[in-house]
Amino acid sequence: MPTKPDLIDVRDLSVHFGLRGGTLGRLVGRDAGVVRAVDGISVTLREGEVLGLVGESGSGKSTFGRALLGLAPATSGTIGFDGADLTSMSRSELRALRQSIQMVFQDPSAALNPSMTVAEAVGDALRVHGMKSSVERRERVVEALERVGLSPVQLFLDKYPRDLSGGQKQRVVLARAIVMGPRVLVADEPISMLDMSVRAKILQLMLDLKQDLGLSYVYITHDLASAKFFCDRIAIMYLGRIVEIGDTEEIFANPRHPYTKALLRAAPDPDPARAVAKDLPRGEVPDAAVPPLGCSFHPRCPEAVAQCGWEARDLRTLLETHWTRRTPEEYDAESAAVGSLDALARPDTSVHVGRGGADAVRSILDRIRDEEPDEPLWRGVADVTDDGAGVRVDFHPGVDPALRRAGGVDVACVLYPDDSPDDSAGG
Ligand SMILES: Nc1ncnc2c1ncn2[C@@H]1O[C@H](COP(=O)(O)OP(=O)(O)OP(=O)(O)O)[C@@H](O)[C@H]1O
């Protein structure tokens, strides 16, 4: 089957949000930094394709989706659509573009104005975009409502959102999205707030609309089961980046990135024979304002190796976790020997720990190592040397892996060396 042309071509897109510092920071005029909500993403959406963006909360999915409509301003990079770069469009150009790219949000109740009837809500976009004839508008509204399965249409035209079920409201939202004749729908968790009983119906409706109207979708979700059913290709996102992207079948049959594997293990499997325990990787998604060194996923990764980007903050987490398992007396003695952990709060690859003497600190580290020999952090420790009142821990230098070809998908992980013949990378 010949590959369809690219409809959207995103290159190296970043969306960073500035964070104002606390009161003290503001007094001295210092910013607290930036949140890298989207951090250098390159991806294409092909004509007629459903591309899924999957990841935990905070991975940047919604920000990426909003950037596709110019709702979140790009910090750098480009978004090509129909030969134009969306990131450099004026407000009026962006308004015009929204006839072609529409967004569907998670909560249909919030998306609909409670004081507008269904006919008004769906027809409003046509009016705003200059369709003056109310007869013509009415025709288009009726057609859109029929397409989304709200029939007989006469029953729905004069209803208010409060008169409708969640599923019916999302159908109205979809009617409003398609009435302008768009080419792309960016659907951000469109079924997650609906009753289980209607979720599959709404997804099927979206597939029917795609077929009938030649739509393409960007489907944003944290729900792998719906992505498996709905998407042609899936991009797995973590902390503002794509860590793996490929055909849906391949991603599910043969996940490469340890994060993808963990997500798949955590997803409830409808087939009880293959059901596995829920075990999302340890810890939480780190702060996008100060991401981990190297691969952002390394602190949670069970397969991490020496060059994944180990640093002082990982050692701090290790010590703190270790102390949750000690008696109060042991904690008092060990924390006195180690001293303040403040020096471990920065992303350093060489760090001094301890104030109670090198031997005391070494024995604490040895004890943790004996108890947890498989802890991946030990693979990152290059050297522990005596250093005055404590020890100096040096980590191996880390690499920040780029997306590269690995057996039919693109994956950003040092465990997968590039196997593409021509050295090209990216999704
Ligand atoms: N307007 C904003 N100002 C500051 N930070 C923001 C803003 N919007 C998003 N962020 C931050 O950017 C990161 C990515 O957020 P985003 O909502 O895109 O993630 P997500 O994967 O869609 O998560 P969710 O599923 O919870 O919506 C988060 O750390 C979030 O706090």
C-alpha cells in the first residue's frame, strides 16, 4: 500500500512555559526556570491516519495538541500544515486555520455553552466564519447532527446541554467540530469522562467520521486499550519527548523502550490469560522544570545501564528510600554521618557526601548495596573515593538518547543502537 502524504509535519517543536520564582525569587528578579512541556518533538501526521499520543499525566500530550492549533505558543521549531508554518502565523491566519484543524476536549459539559441550544452551538462556528444565511447554516447543522447520529435531528435542535446525556453532548461537540469541514481533529481524551457503556460507541463514531469525511486524527490519551483499537500509529511520550513511535500493532506486539513496556504491563489486559500485575515503574514522573540528566526515564527504569545519566539526585532518592526502611535509631545515626542532603539536590555527576568520616559513609553505602544489589544506580557509579569528612561519588557520564530506528519503530534508548541503513532518525 503506498504511503499517504504528510498532512502535518512537526519539526523539533518545543513549548516551554516560564515559571516565576517564589517571593524571594521575585524580589531579586530571578525566574524559577522553565517547564519543558514539549521538548524537541519531530513527528508527522499522514493523510487519513490516526496518530495516538500516549503517556502519563504531565508528559506534554495536551500541550502538544494545543500547539497544533496555535493555542500553545511554540518556543522553537516548526509545524508545517499544507505548506505553511503554523508557528509563524498571525492571529487571523490561525483563526482561518481552525476551519481545517479542530480540537475536541475531554469534558463535553465544559465545552458547550449551557445557554446555547444544540442548533446554536453547532451553527455558531459557521456564523463566526462568515456564513450569513441562516437557512444555509441550518442545513449544515442538520447534516452534521445526522452524521454524528443525533437523529431524528428535530428532537435535538432546540435542546440545551442540560437535557442531554454525556455521550449525546460529546456527539454535539463532534458535530460542531466537523461542521466547518476540517481535515484534522485533535481529540484530547475525548472519551475518558464518558460512561464505559458509550466510550466504544463514540470511538466507533469517530472512525466512521474519518471514513466518511476523510479526516485524520491526533488522538491524545493515557488509555492504551482505546489507543490500540483506534490508532494506526502510536507515539509514547515521556516528559515532553517521544520515547518510542511506531505502528500500533508493532508497539503492542514488541515494545522496545522500557517505559513502553512498563505502560503495557500496567494496562489492564482484557484477556485474563495474559493479565499481569500492575507495576508501573517506581517513583513518579519527575518535575519537567528540572528533568533528570541523560534519559529522563532513567530514575524509574528497571533496565538502566551505566550511561543513562546517573546523578546526585538519584543518590539522594536512594538514601531517602533506604531510610524509610530503617528504625528511628538507625536513621538518626546514619543521617548524622551523611549530613545534609542539600548538596544532592542538583543534577551533578560528581558529588561529596558525608560529614561523619569516609568509613561511616562507605559502610552505609555498602549496606544499601548489599541489600539492593540489583538497584540500577550502582551500574552508574564509576568511583567512590575518600574525600575529607565523607566520600566523593563519581557517576559515569550520561547520554541523552535521540530517537533512532530499531526494528520497525523509532526508539530513544541507549539499549537500542541505530539499525537504520542510512543513519536517518526521527519520527
Ligand atoms: N500554561 C502552563 N503554564 C505552566 N506549565 C504548564 C502549562 N500548561 C502545561 N504546563 C506543564 O507542562 C507539563 C505538561 O502538561 P500537559 O498538560 O501538556 O501534559 P499531559 O500529558 O497532557 O497531562 P494530562 O494528561 O494531565 O493533561 C506539565 O508539567 C504541566 O504542569
